[in-house]
Amino acid sequence: MAESLSYRLPRSVVPHHYHLEFWPDLSQDRFSGKSDVTIDVVERVQEFVLNGAGIEVDSATLELAQGRVLSAEVTYHAAEEQVVLTWPEFVESGTYHLLMNFTGALAEDLRGFYRTTVTAADGSRLVIASTQCESTDARRVFPGWDEPDFKATFSITLTVDAGLTALSNGQEISNVDDGTGKRRVSFAKTIPMSTYLVALVVGPFVLTEPVMVDKVAVRIAARADLAHLTDLAQESAEATLRFFQEYFGIAYPGEKIDHVAIPEFAAGAMENLGCVTYRENALLIDRQRSSPMEQMRVVTVIAHETAHMWFGDLVTMRWWNGLWLNEAFATFMELLAADALHPEWDVWTTFGPGRAYALSVDGLASTRPIEFPVGPPSEAAAMFDVLTYEKGGAVLRALEQYLGPEVFRRGIGRYLKKHRYGNTETADLWDALEEESGQPVRTVMDSWVVQRGYPMVRVAWDKQAKILRVHQEPFRYLGSAEGIWRIPLVIGIGRPSGQSESRRVLLDENPLEMSLPEDTEYVLVNQGGWGFYRVAYDRALWDRLLAGRSQFSALERLGLVDDAFAAVLADQLPLDQAVRLWRTFPGETDPDVWSALYRQLTVLNQIGDEDDRAAVRAFSVKIAAPLLNELGFDAKAGENVRKRRLRALVVRLLGVIGEDPSVREQAHQRLRGHFAKSEAISPDLLPAIVEVVAASADAKDWENFYHQFKAASNPQDETRYLYALAEFRQPELIQRTLDLYQSPEVKIQDGILAISRALSNRYARQLTWDLVEASWQKFLDKYPHQMMQYLVQPIGLITEDGLAERTVQWIDDHPIEEVGRQMAQAKEFQTIHRQLAKRLKGRIAEILDA
Ligand code: BES
Ligand code: ZN
């Protein structure tokens, strides 16, 4: 702890207002800056300790009374990312102006104030400078108090080349010639906000005409080549802003929001107050040429960042241990808004697989609680994971359903109003929700938020006694775990003639007995599918569930499929019981339930030998082919989104896992027509077709895909073909793909993600891993370290002797601070899958065939 504390700033000096001025020099890859910070010295001190990293503070002076000025001696504590200003005398408590001059580099490192270079369609080279400050990189942009609870107001000025656009958090208030032909652009003072939200953007951007939502101007910014792809973003930015103003009952705290597409971007998007930044493919999209999932992604990302304007920007966690107060809420709110705007998408069901992924990670010994102690910056970075986002979002959804949506909404509004412009702990949230609901929110939620893992609820039916017995135990794939959860159970009891009855009860450490009507047809625990837990049924209940499943919602069915396979992985259920459920899939109509199965078949496919894989192929065709026959390859008029997504999934399953020759032939033929522009493939189906073709492609296809990547007219097509090159199966083509992935033709933001795809491809993983080992240091130099998690994740599915041990040995010998937990998790997944492989050795074919 002492070591962690050395990263924290003393509270003896507190900033109130930053006046920041920047001169970025895009041709020299440098910037200089000047600050005038209004501070309160609360305690007589001779030293100010601030954050600063990778910047030089050329001068620091303090204005005293009667025009006296002190100059500080500046020392750097590089390891702690701190700058210490030592004054020639003690500074008495009071309010002062601290003036500093500083300089820094604009590197292409995707953090702090960084540079992006991109070649435009006309061959010209564009240079953009922009910031990414979260979690702890504002200190690379200016010297300051870079911890989330040092909130201050900001007045920012940027001096840039004439012809370039400059954006920041506030509204532009002046734009004048600085006397040297450059433009000096000043922005309005912000509300009090945390340093990690500071935004600077400079470059050749085209902006949409502002549209007013109440008193807020909304614009989208993109480089000229992509400026025609902003309409979905514009519409969604307006609609989500309107939605949240109403939902929270609080006006947006500013005069404008710009949503800016940055060509190189480490994360997906960043919620800088009033100046939200994105990867291009998370904001810009061609509605006519994109799939439902791609459009959903754009809308949900915009909704997510817009929700942050309240959750995160207006009210902020006190410290990074409470990151879930930002990210879990934004995840929950993004779905709430997307569901309101596009009910036909059924986004809560589409969240099912994301939640299932959280359940899988949270079933590991190497999981962590949602709230978790954070010391140094690398630990803050490590908090941005599936436990914060998906588990956090899921437990909030469960809470919302438990309290009722309206009570929940009012509780949230109360919390935001009480703490606006301030910082909070999780307890503040529980207080507000308890006040509004009168329910024991804190006791219920503590078990989900401060305790890691989750329970398996076991149910058994004592038919003689007409009693249902229910109890909980911790779920863990390997070994045992401890914990007791307060579980708001919803139990559905199926009665004859399709009726069902719901019973609600809070399950704690005490087992529960519940009388059941004699004519009970089935019992479904976790009715509605909101609870963050798994359910294990006794054999009699399982038999009846299989019979009754057509009456369940898609989310409930997804839960059954996911829980059953998790129990198989944990060696608690024989595979043949899960396969009984799989056999009902020709009648399954939901794409997200199919995608859960797709994932499970992928696991079997990865761990099995050649005979097993042949059986997985045959099984996939057996369950999916009848459905494709019924659906047809082409959409029918008036089909809804989910039907169209279903078709795409079934095609993918048949073509990629099933290796169905007729589907592959169809896919090749259609893609040829698409490339020749003679017959365009419907965007619903294009992603699936591209994947099917990649899995059965030759050298000519490689050339075609490469060409499509280079000539792509929108960001979705660009990444689609780039990543599809990872799915090829012949060694010489994989080698070409890997060469491409390391070349400057691939953006820094995409490199690791692309290599990760290749590592997930069982035909490519040996070659890819060779490359990973050989290039490890180069990768560390080139890519943001947090992105290395994507290289580590696929290790979880590598089970073959030799390569499996090698990957584990390597990550043991090459730890990366930001990715330590993900490394442990990947190793544990690998063990789980290897043990499954051992248990099933030589039996998969027999089980699937039975
Ligand atoms: N605050 C994050 C961005 C971020 C992520 C900053 C990691 C620093 C480290 C942002 O709000 C976010 O959550 N972005 C997501 C997209 C979102 C729709 C889930 C992302 O970047 O993946
Ligand atoms: Zn977020």
C-alpha cells in the first residue's frame, strides 16, 4: 500500500481553474503549452507535487501579493509520473496563480496529445493531433493534478495553422489571427471536470451543420474522405442526447457536443465532455452498405459516450476503484437508450452473449470483484475489462428489474442531482436508491459488487412432497470458491395450457423450499433472464425444460444454453446433456441464442482431433441446414432485423464450422458477383459471406480481399476485409496475412486486433505465435500496452500439447503490468479447455452422433 500511495498527490494544494494554451506544431511533431492555474494552498508548504510525464516544464512561477513572484526549481519523479515544484520559501495558505510553460512531443503513440497520419484518397498526407487522457495521460498533455477528484474548470486556447479545425471541450468563443498567420482559437470555460476528460483536436476536419437539441448544438466531425458517412451518427447523437436529458431529468451541462472521428484511436471511443472522440468505424457508417450489427455498434457507442456526459463527466468516481460507476452505468444506459430508440433490435437479448462472456471470466479463480483497489496507473488501466463493463452492466440491469424501472430511474436522478460537479463512491449510489425505493439495496448489491464471482443456483424437485428445493453455491470452473450472494430470484412455474406463474423471493445462505402445484409442467429459475447467476436443474426438471423451451424468451433460452455448457466445462454436467439441448436448435429462431451455440461449437472444434472435428462439422450441418432451407439465402420483403441476423448466423455456422460445400459454393459465387459489381450482396449477409469465403479461400481470394481492404469506401468494409485475411487456412496465405499485419499499411489501432484474429484461427495459430514471440518487444514499442490483452486472450483456446505449454511459458516469462490479470485468465481458460479435451478425448464424435 505504501508503494501505491506514492502515486497519489498530496491534498495540500488544490486547483480550481486551469487556463491552458497550446501551440501544436504538426510539422515538427511537438507542442508547447502555457498554463495559468488558479490554486488554493490549503496548508503552508514549500513544495507542490503535481503530475507530469513525458513533458518538460520550462518554468514555473507563483504570483504573490504586491507583485512578488517566486520561481520554482523543477524536479521530475519519472516512476511516479510526478513533477515537484520547490519554492525558495514556504508558501502560506491562500489563493494563487501558478504559471507554467511546458513542451512535449506529438508521437504516434495513441495517448496523451498524439499525432495521427493518414493518407487521403487523393494521395495527400493528413496529419491530425488529438488527445486521449483517460485514465492517467492528461499528465502527458499539461502539468496538473491528474486524479479524478481534483475537479476544476478549464479555459482552453489552441493556436493552429489557418485552414485546420481546432476543437476542445467548450464552445468556440473566439477565432482570430495570432499575428503570424495562425489562428488562435479559444473555447468557453467548462463546468468543473476531471483532468482525464480534457480534449484537444486539431486537423483537417469537416463538420456537419450544428443541430440544436434544446440548447445544445450537436455536430459530427470527420476527415473529408469520410464526411459523407455521418448521418446515422448525427441522428443518433441527437436522439440519445434527447433521451438522456429526459431520462435523468437533468439538462446536458454544456452548450455543444461534437463527436469526432479520429483515424488512429486506441479504445473504441472516449467521453471527453463536449468533445467525444471515436475510432472511425465506431462513428462513421454507410447505412446502405452496413450490417445490422455494425449499425447497432455505432448507435450503442454513441449512446454509451453520451450517457457518460452525466455518468462520468457530471458525476465522477472519486478514484479508479470506482470505475464501474462510469463504465457499468454507461454500458447499462447505452442499452436502455438503444432499446428505446430501436425496439426492433432487441438489444437486451443481444447483450446476452456479452453478459455470458462476463459470467465465464467471473467463473475463474483469477477474476476480481467489480470494485477493486487501484494504486499505480497500470492498475487503473487494467480496470477497463469485462468485469467492469459487462458484469457491471448486467448487475445494474438486474437491479433495475428488481426495483422496477421507474423507481430505479428516480433513484438515479436523485444521485446525479445530489452529486453533480462532484465525485462519488458506490455507497452514495446505494443511498440514493435506498431513499427512493425503501429497499435494502446496499446489502443486496454489495454481494455482487464487492465480492468476486457469482452463484450457481441448484434446484431439485421432490415430486412426492410436491416441493421445490433451492439453494446456492459459488460457481467456479476449477477448484472451489467461497461466497454467499443475496439473489433476487424470479422463478417461473409452467402450468398446463401454456400459463405460467412467477414467484419472487430473495435467496440467501439458507436453502429454500417452495411448494409446487401438482400440475407443474416446468420450473424456470431466472425467469426474464436478468439475474447474474447460473442455474443447475436436477434431471427431472431438465427434461421438462427441454420440452417446454419454446415458451421461454430468447434471453431465457440463451441462459439455458450458456449455463449447460458452463456446467460441462466445470465437469458438473456430462456433455450429452448439453447436446440434448443443442439438438432442439433446428427450431431455434433467435440469432443471439444461435451465437451462443456457435461459440460452444467453436470450443469443441478447437479442442478436438480430426475425427471430432468431422463430427462437429456433421452435427452443425444437421442442426443448421434445415433452418437455412426454411429461411432461404435471400431476405424476404418485410423481414425484421432479427430474422436477417439469424440467416447470417446460420450461413456462417454452416460455411465456417460446418464446411458445408453448397453454402461455401454459394458464398464464393455471390462474393465474386459482389466484387464484379454485377450483383451486390445484401449488407445483412455480407459479413457472414466474407467469413465463409475466407475459411475456404485460395490465393486469388487473398488478392481480392487485400484489394477490397485497400480500396474500401467506408471504415466497416476496411476492417471487414482486413480481419477476414486472418481466417485463411493455407500456410502461405497466412504468412502473407501476417506480413501485411506488421506493415505500415495497417493502422496501429488495428494491428494487434488483427494478429489476435489470426491467433484464434486454429490453422494459423502456430505461425502466428512464432511471430508473436519473435516480435514481442517490437509490439511493446509500437502498440499501447493495454492492447496486448488481445494477443493474450486467444491462448485460452489453445489446447494442443507443445504450443499450449509454450504460450503459457512465454507469458509467464514476459509479464505486462497492464495485462497481468488477463494473462492469468487466459492461462486458466487454457487449463479448463485442456481438461475438457482430456475428458472428451475420442468421445466427441460418439456424443454428437448419438
Ligand atoms: N471511457 C472509455 C474509453 C476508454 C477505454 C478509456 C479504456 C481508457 C481506457 C469509453 O467510454 C468506452 O467505454 N469506450 C468503449 C466503447 C463502449 C461503447 C463500450 C471502448 O473503447 O471500447
Ligand atoms: Zn465508457
